[in-house]
Amino acid sequence: MFDNDKFITKGIQEEIPLELQLFLWNCIDTLKEQGQELDYLQSFELTKERSDDIFFQKIEHRQGVSEYSKSYRVISNELVEAKIFVIDDGTYSTMMLAEEY
């Protein structure tokens, strides 16, 4: 799963910085490399977080089958609030905003 061509929707292209897109794809690739069973639906929740006057991008990565959840805090040039799905339909993988689903 997730070994096929990768696509992004117009919403992702317009609203999510490239560095964050690449980070999300890498999160999925890391799970594959670790031998984790992957669900066809990967979910990411991006929120802004502040700690000691430093702003972070908080990323919550989840999947349902083979329950998995991991949080990341990264420094990003542009902080966004979004819910993102990455879906593997067997032919290709698509990253989309939740509202585009």
C-alpha cells in the first residue's frame, strides 16, 4: 500500500506548504519502512501550537485499522489549520483536504 503514484488535490496545492506535504508523505513512508500494517486511509490533523513564544506546526497522524496515532511538532515557515486525508485506492494515492473528500 502507498507504493504507487502520488497525487494532491487543488486544495492541498493551494493551502498546504510543500514542506508540510513532503513531511506527511514521509510519515507514511516511515510507517511502511517500520513494517507497520497500513490502513488505506491515513488522517492528519494540523494545528498551530505555541510554547514559550515559539510557534510550531502540530501534526497528529492517525489511522483506524491497526490503530496508530503519533504527534509531531515541527517548525514551519507557514502554519496552517487543516484536516488532511491520504487515501490509497490500489491504483494511486491521493492527498486531499477533508472538505474535498
